[in-house]
Amino acid sequence: MNEENARARAHVFVSGKVQGVFFRNTTRDNARELGVDGWVRNLDDGRVEAVFEGPEDAVSTMVSWCHEGSSRARVDDVSVEYTTPEGEDGFEVRR
């Protein structure tokens, strides 16, 4: 696989006012538009967890977007771990 087609995987935790502000749905819509696979879900501690997998530049764009979030969100912190792609297919909001 050449570098242009390299896939990346980012496991992201976002804290702040990120639940009840359309963060998950907006994340899904943006990821699908960029051709990024993975998922997003709310955590019991108030954070949002997401996995982005796809072309490196698109994954990077999604990680950058998480620092801003949806229009009603207030992001305080973003934690990111890059790991080996696992073959995610499609993007979904998990409950």
C-alpha cells in the first residue's frame, strides 16, 4: 500500500459539554462526508468516545474537528491514541 492510500485509526475521548449538543450525530455526518469509518458513543462519565479509521488526512481532519465539536458543544479536552486499523466499515452512532 502506498503512502497516499495509507489508513490510520484514531481512538478519541472528548470531554466538556459534549453530550446533549448533537455531538455524536454531527460527528457521524462529518465522518461519512469524509469517507471515515468507525463509531461514536456517549460515556457514563460525560465524555464522548469515538474511533475514526480511514485515509490518514481524513482521520486527522476528524480528530481536529473534535477539538471544536458541534456548534453547541464546549470542548475542554481531547485525548487521542493512534493504533493499527482494524477494518471498520461504515460509521455509526452507538448507544
